Amino acid sequence: MKCMKCGKPAFASVTSEAIELGFGLLVIRDIPCYKCEECDEIFYTGDVAQKIEEIVAEAKMLMQETRVIYYKR
Ligand SMILES: [Zn+2]
């Protein structure tokens, strides 16, 4: 995996992301990512980026006035 910014090698790592939802802050921990050893740029694979979007969408739903939490989760 190469850095999208500078092209240097990037290694697998984990990171946290804080996302402002407008009515609160969502923090996602232990997100698998790649980190550039040169410029510290962090980037995600397509799968991970998609998963983050799903988590954000789910968090928005959960934080609305009516809360529905599925038993199977
Ligand atoms: Zn870089």
C-alpha cells in the first residue's frame, strides 16, 4: 500500500475518527487504516470507508428522538 499523498510506503495501523453529526460527536475507535511513514497521512481501503459511512448512518438513526435498537445487534 502506498501513500496517496506522497507515494511513500504506508503500513497497516488503527486509528480513531471523530465525526460531527450536527447534534453530537461520534467517535469511532479501532478503525483499520493505512498510515504513511513519511507524512503521517491516514487513509482507508474502500471497504473500510464504506463501513464508516454505514456506522455514521446508523449512529444518526440511533441518536434521533425515537430510538430503536435491534435485539440481534
Ligand atoms: Zn505520505
